[in-house]
Amino acid sequence: MKRFLSLVKKTNHHDTTHYPPALTKVYKVSHRTLGVGSFATVKLCTHRKSGQTFALKVINKRAIAGREHMLDNELDVLKQVRHPHIISMQGMYEDNEAVYIVTDHAKGGEFFDRLLRKGSYTEKDASNLLRQILEALAYLHEHDIVHRDIKPENLLFQTSSQDNGEVEKLMIADFGLSRILKEDHAILMTACGTPGYVAPEILLRAGHGTAVDLWSVGVIMYTMLSGYPPFWQPDEAALFDSIIKGEYQFDEQYWGHISDAAKDLIQRLLQVDPSKRITAAEALCHPWIAYEGNDMDESTTCMDRDIIINVRRGFTASRQSLKPSS
């Protein structure tokens, strides 16, 4: 849950045992800390009437001085959005020391840790998870909101249960870098994002919009199916050069048994030219996402094959700083 923090650096953090009366009237704040950072502490809290648990994000005003725009951006977005696959804000409180944001409590752990613990894992499983991300992004983009930091750490599972036969529910979190696109400022110029997931147009400072989120989805999808990222270089300068050029490949060792439909969608997502990149709404109609078990063609015949061993092998290679194709 510490990944939930929008404004986090691992240094000193702010905590308090004194909360606004308006907050404590509605919620009982636990001593349990879900995450800490230099700007914020996330505590577990419980709604007094319903007994439902939530996450309480306590943001130190002094620590965030000079970065207030990040908090403003996050609040602007959270106040507007309501979607089953997006973390929802339940309330906001404030005193002289801090801002307190109550949000959904995602109990399911980190994205890839959860995947790697699965006993079996197929392309169909990956498709179901990616569909949820795309549905959330289609909603955001329809409302002229760009997230700008889509990465596994910001994808949270709602519940800890994963073996009840139901599709696991994912939620997008962390809107500190998000922007609401205004008609007169439809192209953003600020460099932002996380190195391995950042789109070429951000690195080129050529102006960017909602398409940057789809590039990040392409990186996540590639990694979900192979265990390692598409852009793999020893230093940041070389990494950025590969991203700008769109240099990646489907190594036979890891991709030989992956469906053609999956590779096609990745290629459409990792399109260097943002004007040619597939949109979230279009991706939801792609055969790999819209696939049904009784509606297979040659491009989707591999989707029910278990790929967990292959993904674990690729993940292990990536953590050992070995290029998987070597």
C-alpha cells in the first residue's frame, strides 16, 4: 500500500495523533500505518457506522511547500472521477498542519508480486486485467484527464483474495502527476513520469496528451506477458534513446508461445508517433481484449495456455540485470 503515496520520498515523514474533529467524528483512525514518506503518511481508518476500512492519507503542509500544485492536481481529479477501476476519494479534511484525504483501501498488494504468486496465469488472465486498466483510462480520457504515471506500482488490487474464481479487480491510483486538459491547453509540455514507462513525446518535450497513458499500458502489457520490460538498457541515457526510437523485440525464447493478437496490440500501443498510437477506446475493441473463449481465431488460439513459468523466468532474469535474450 505504500505505493499508493502520490507525494512520497523515503525520508522523514509526518505523522500525527491529533486529527480534525470532523474527521474523527466519521472515522476511527488506526495506529496501523499503510505507508510513509517525506510528504505523507497513509493510515488505516474505519468508518464508524459501516465498519468499512479506508486509507487515510495525511499530507504535511510544511513538507509539501513548493509542491502544492501536485496536491491540487490530485484533488481536482479525485473530486471529479467515479469509476470502479479508479481509487475514489471519500472525503477531504484540513487543519493548520495537514490535509487529510480518505480514499478506498486497496488490500490486494502490488501488481507484479500478485501475478507472480499465482498458481497459473494465462494470456486470458492478462487480458482481463488489462481490460480494467483500459476501461479506467477510457473514462479518464473521455473526461479530458491524463494520468501521466501509469505503472505497476500505481495499479492496486482491491482485495487480497485471488482464488475465488472471480476476475480480480484492479484500481488505478496516484494522481499527483495527472492533469485535466483544458481546451486552450490541450498539449502539455512538462517532463514527467517514470523512466521505464515514459512515452517518447515526453522525452522529446514535443508536447503530449492522453496518448502517453497508452504507451505506458504497452510497457505494462509487454512485461505482463514476458516478465521483463521492452526497453532494456544499462543506463538511463541509453534507455531513453531506445524509447525515443521505439527499439524493442519479441525474443523467441519468451514470446514464441504468445499469441499474434497480443503482439499486435503491443505494437499498436508502443507506436512512437502518438497520433498513430491506439486509443483506450480503440484498444477495448481489439481482438486480444475483446476475446471470448468460444470466439477464437488464429491470432488468439494461445490465450488459454499457462505462461506463468515463462513469466517468472523473464522476471528473474530482469532482476539479475541480465538481458533476457542473452
